[in-house]
Amino acid sequence: MKFDLYNQKGKKLDKKIELEDSIFGAKINKDLLNLSVYIYQANQRQSTADTKTRSDVRGGGAKPWKQKGTGRARHGSIRSPIWKGGGVTFGPRKVRNFKKSMTKKMKRAAIRSAFSLFVKDNALTIVDRIEIKDKQLTKQVDEMNRKLAGNKNALYIHAGDNKNLYLGSRNLGNVDVIPVNEVSVYRLISCDHIIMIQDSLDIVSELWAKAQNSIEPSKERIVRGEPQKRTVENKVLSSDDKGLEELNLSARTVSALKKEKVATVEELKNKIEAGEKIAGIGPKSVDEIKRILTKE
């Protein structure tokens, strides 16, 4: 994908830069983006809400009065949940875990969808380099953001070696600066415009480029829905090698013959000619077998 290249003053340069289609031209999966943001926010929760049960509240070890004879209701502790100053029933506890996770494939696909969304909305700018002088850092970053992002909420992604850019953005509410290895879907979607420095694109390709499946020439690709060609050798079977299934006998008859260890047509012929009785096969079945064998 060919993409325009700018300098930090907002001027378009003559040359274009090549972007990874698998990252910046991927299919946008909004459901996956929504899930990624939901999981990110859930993982920020810190389960700080906590209440004390009757066992946590101080005091209440002694029985307030004896069980019988006072005319009052029986009680075993002044820290029971029905007493003032007692424990809390079913209150929040610190043991609750809000952590959720995504698979690596889903994380990478969500990042690719986020970048592709900004490309589609024309909200991505690539700059060749950003150089901030040592004086008036905030003023320089503010002026640059007006030219590159129109003073919108912008996210600057760098390769991790631009200290002055980070220092100059700390006092600006509409500028956020992060190294490329800390990019997340939540940080991307939270801004209106993305400005990426050219040297960060190589790291982006290493982290989130989609690997192409290589197919070896010797192996045929199996396409779903297409009938597979199979070569079957035409083997001429002799009558001795034929199985009982080829005689079109009933399943009950075949099962009885197998119990008697009769596996081939030749063995069946020998038993019928010898007049041997076969367990589970009556006279009618024998006559049927004879008719079938005479046809063979």
C-alpha cells in the first residue's frame, strides 16, 4: 500500500512510503475491537471495595446474655449482621478477580483492525522524523500538533528514542506519546488522529504483520467443496477371495457365519456341500444360500 509521507511541519513530501497491507489494509472487525476495549478496561479494575463480615469485625466474642430465662431473643454475638455495628452480609470482598484475557491471534487481529480503521477514516499521518529542540518543548509540540492533526486529540507513536517529544507533550491534554511496543487497541481508539514516525513502521511490521501461509510445490492444495480425485486400482477378485458381503446375504446370516469363522465364499461352499449345520442358520436360510451360490 502506497502512503503519503509528511514532515513535522505538515508539508507533504514528494516520495511515498510502502505500508503493510496486512496491517493497514486489513478487514475491520468492530466486534473484536469492542471486545479488546472491554477486556482492557476490565483488567484495569483493582477490586478495592471491601466489607467486613461478622468474623472480621472487632468484638462480639462473648454471648451477650444467656440463652434462656431473660425473655429476650437468643443471640450469640453482638457482631451478628442483624445488630448495629455488626458484620455485612453479602458485601463486596477484595477476593474478586476481574482479569480477562484474549488469545494472541485475537490481539494481533484487533491491532490490525484499529490501524485499518484510521487509514479508512484518513486519520493516520506518517512523518519522516520529529526533532524537538531543548528549549520551549511544550510550545514546539503544540505547534506541530496543530499542523499535523489540526489540534485534535492525537497519539504520537515513536520507536522509543524521542525523549524531547515525550517531555514536551506532558503538559498538553490533547497529545499522547507512546513507544510502538506499548500500542494497544484502547490507546489507539481513545484518540482522534494517529501520527507515526517512519522508523516505527519496521517494528510495527515485526509485531503485527500477518504471516503468509507458504504452500510447498510438491503438496496439492485441498479446496473445500471440490471433490477429491482418488485413484483406485481395479483388482479382479477370484471366487475364492470374495467376501460374504458380496453375496447380498442378510445381516443376521452374515453375523452367524462370522461366528462360525466362515469368512470367504469358498469356505461357505465347502460347509454347504458337506451338509454341516451352522448355528443360527435355519433350513430356509440354507436354501437361500444355495440359490445364491448356484448363481455365482
